[in-house]
Amino acid sequence: MPSTEKKAPLDSILKVGETLPADIYAANGLLLLRKGHYVLNEKQRERLVALGMTHPASALPPVESDLARISGEFSPFEEIQYAARHLDYLLGAGLSARGFEQRVRALANRLIAFTEKAPDGMLASLLLVPLSKYSSAHSIHVGIILAVLTRRLDLETSPRNSLISAALTMNLSIASLMDELHHQSSPLSQEQRNLIEGHPLLSSAMLRELGITDELWHLLVQTHHEKWDGKGYPYRLDKENIESLSHLLHLADVTAAKLVPRTYRSAMKPNTALAQIFMEANALFDYRFTSLLVKELGIYPPGSFVQLANQEMGVVLSRRERADEPCVAVLRRNDGAPYNKPQLREASTHEYRILQAIDQKQIGIRPQYLASLWARHRSGSSAYK
């Protein structure tokens, strides 16, 4: 839990002319003065007592990354909220974050571990859980997509962690700008455009200042906006010179951006977003990766709202072997009345085939209620499967 340390203990431990016994932070998490520094005068002491604390108020405890500890029941919807809060703190703290690499890698492992346990629930949380900060939410969404896709790739543990760590930190230098642009409907200013085009290199530079020496991590951050048509940035690489994992990160980045709404526009229906990406295969995206994306997410990913051939409406609960034949939790009857309890339908059955994707407002049920559909995952399976 976040620290709630009171000022009285701080008042008692700060002495003029003596070294600080602990790091002192402002309420927003910024480091004011490091442990070992001297309190020079009474005015400085009073200011530290008034503003400071020995732990950042917004700091979260280190994340658990051991897959063996994840057992029994858990809620993917709660997990994505926790992950987003933790990443928001790390992105906001920037160069003052303590144990940055360890905490990012642990968070990457946590996303991998929960996705191994409950891939359908984690994908559904991506579509259904509203998160307050776009910058951290987007990176978490990209990380979940990559965790799902890399389950099927022959990728060792270390590069897989580096890939998802890169997804979590690729926008480190423009996190606040991304939050601002999330609400902006007007065209980018030239200053904003310059910041965006320079952020892959600046984010990498910040990571070096934070002690990151993993060159794959840096390469992925630096090249996650390079495109197959040579019109990416910052290097304008052609497709032959783009690292395959950078291209996979770019694909997940584009996919997540299409799936999540902004203040001034709605999100694309997942099947529409995936269809657009698939149609650009071999032109803008590697066909191998777009095929993997559709196969692993499905045409109607978990969390998508659909109407069946019998006019019932519900939410996709879990994927099946065929991308267009998922399991659906039906929430409303064919006359629009709600069911007292979700009813399971297999879209592989002719009567229950998916007729079309629909908007959540047509269902009229809040995500808080829907969370219970994925709240009891065990070994990657839905409780309703």
C-alpha cells in the first residue's frame, strides 16, 4: 500500500547540521533531498518538514513477478488497474525513480505471468477497464498484447522481458504530452510534432540515465516507430533493416491505439481494427505477425460486444480454435430484456453464430458488472468455460 507517513516523525528526525537519515520526497513523488545530505539551516529544515515525507505518497510497493505465487482466484480487471497505477508512478517519477529497471522488469514479468494464467481475461480488461492516464494505460495495453503474441513465438525469457519492458517505457520522455494529446482534438503544433518525432531517442537516453544497459531494450525503444514503408522515425529505416521484435512492438502499438477511445473519438470495434491491420499485411506490416495477431486475439477478442444470429446480445468471453467462433456470454434476450444470469453460447453453432459487432451502449451494462465474468480464472481458463 502507498505510504501514509505523517509529518511529526519527519519533524523529529531532521536536525540542522546533521545528515538526513532517509531520502526525502515531495507528495508528488519527486525527490527533494537524498539520504546523507546535510540540512543546512532552519529555513531549509522547516520547508522539508512542511513539504516532505520519507516515501513518495504515490509510490507503490515492488511488484511480485514470480508466476508460482499466482494461484487460485484473481481478477484480471483489478490486475490491469494495479499495473497501470504502478507504471504511472514510474513514468511520472522519471529520472528520480528508485530501482527503475528492477521495477519495470518485474512489472513486465507480472504481465507475462497473469497473461499466461488468464489470457482471455487480460485481453478483456484491455477493452473494458477505463484507466485514468492514457500514457500508462496505452503501454500496459501494448504489453498485454505482446504477452499474448509471444506465447506462440520461440522467444527466450530474457528477450521477451526486454520486449515488454520496452513497451512499458517507449514513451517515457513524452508521458505527460500523451496524456495531454488524449484530450486534444486540434492538429498537432510544430512543437508537439518535434517532441513526438524525437521521443524514441530521448526515451532511450533517459533509460541510460536510469542505468539501463540492455541494448535490445534500447534498440526496441529507439525503433518502435519505424515502418515498413520507410516513412517511420527517427531513422527512416526500410523494412530490411528493422529488427523483427521492433516491428512486432510497432504492430502492438498501432493495434492498442486503434482499440482504445480518446476523448474526441470512439474506439474502433475490435473486428474493424483487426481487419484494417490485416488488410495492410505485407504493405505496412509483416504478414506473419498480422496473421499471429488475428489468430491469437480472434476476430472478436474477449471483451468485444456482439449480436448473435438469434438476436441475443452479449460479450465475447473466451477464444476458440477458429478466430470467428468464440464463446459468448449472452447478457440480453432476443427481445432486449436482460438475463438474470449470463448464458453461454458457442459461436460455432449455426444458431449462435456472430451476426455483427455492437457498441457497449447497446448492452447497457457497466464494466464493473462484466468484471465478474473473468474474475475466477484458473490455468488460463474462464470460470464460465
